[in-house]
Amino acid sequence: MSVPSFNSYTKYFQQPEADGYPIHLIEMGHLALPSGEIIASDPFTSYQQQPFSKQVMPGSYPVTLAVATIEEHHYRVGLAKVTFSETPATQWELAVSADILPEEWATLAPNEFIGYEVESGLGLFVDAQVNEHYVRVLDEFYNKREKANYYTEVLAKEFASFSGKHPQSRNLGDWNVHCPTTDPNLNVMMFATGWGDGVFPSYWGLDEEDNIVELITDFLVFGSFD
């Protein structure tokens, strides 16, 4: 059993405008998935977030952001997508973490969802194995200094450097490829979450034969749940 999305996400990645917003596509780079188990989360609560119940083949996959132009010089990340296949998605179903029981989502209405909570204005995609490295780095950072702040002392500089000068980003940077260790192949894809904090759903994009071809997190900018 699955919970389908009543929204078709194809238009946001193929059309220059949707729902009244001009759209810019940002190719962030490739997400490393050594285990094929994916976590979507706030970067500061990924230690308690379980990976999605479905897995993909281990590998390295491109991450694309659909950024909406709200008004001149005002941009918001509306969608984040990981692409696993060039085959187009024809349907989308709610992606739930492994700890969510079927009875928790079996009665959801088409416009209802289960998602992850954001309190930092940021989200991420990360492999479950890479997340273990990331969480360990965070723990070591905060154990050294109780009042330290990983965002202001580490991530803020990375965001500003990685995307802060992009014409469709705020000066502080709206997306970043973070490497918690010295291994550049163990990366964490981070991005601003729409209007800021909230609860955001993710969906598996499936082809006509129900194969997983993409994973999308919806930051509710484009009016999908109006």
C-alpha cells in the first residue's frame, strides 16, 4: 500500500514557470550513497532520523534544486530532487522512514502527509552510513565546546562560499555540499527549506513499471498543498 501524491512534479523541472513563479534549476552535484539508504532531515536532527523504508542501488546520483523567483532578487528553494534514472517519473508516492508504521499513514488523505520537521531553515539528503560520520563530527564538535555553534562556525562559511554569490541565492548561501570528513566522496547535500521552518514531505518518483527513478522533497513553495 502507498500514499500517492496528487501533485505531478515533472512540470517544476521541465517548465520555466509554474504556479506563477519563474523557476531556476540548480545542479548541486552528486550525492554519495554508499549504502543506498537515504535520510532526509534537518541537518541538526539527522541523528534521530531513520532512513526511508525503501532503498536504492548504492552509487552517486545528481541532486537538483527547483528555485522559485518570488519577486526580483527574492528566491526560495521549492523542491530538492535526487535522480536515480533517466527514465521519467509518471507517479509519486509518499516516502516514509523505516520507523513509521503502516497504520500511521494508511488513512492519510491525498493532501495530507508525513514529513520531517525543520527548525533551522535547512534540510538535507544524506546516506545512512555517511550520516554516522556526520553525527560523530557534530558530537565531537559540541563536546569540545558546550556553547559552540556548528552552523555559524563551520557551515555558514561553506554556504556563503558555495552558493552565496549565485544570482538565484541569498548572500548567505542557499545550498551547500558539506563533507564532514576529509573524504570528499562522503558528502551531505544541504539546502534552504522554502519559506523556512516547517514539516516537509518527500516522495518517491516511480516510472510506469513502479521502479524508483527519483526522490523529491517538497518545501511547499509551489502551492502543492493549497
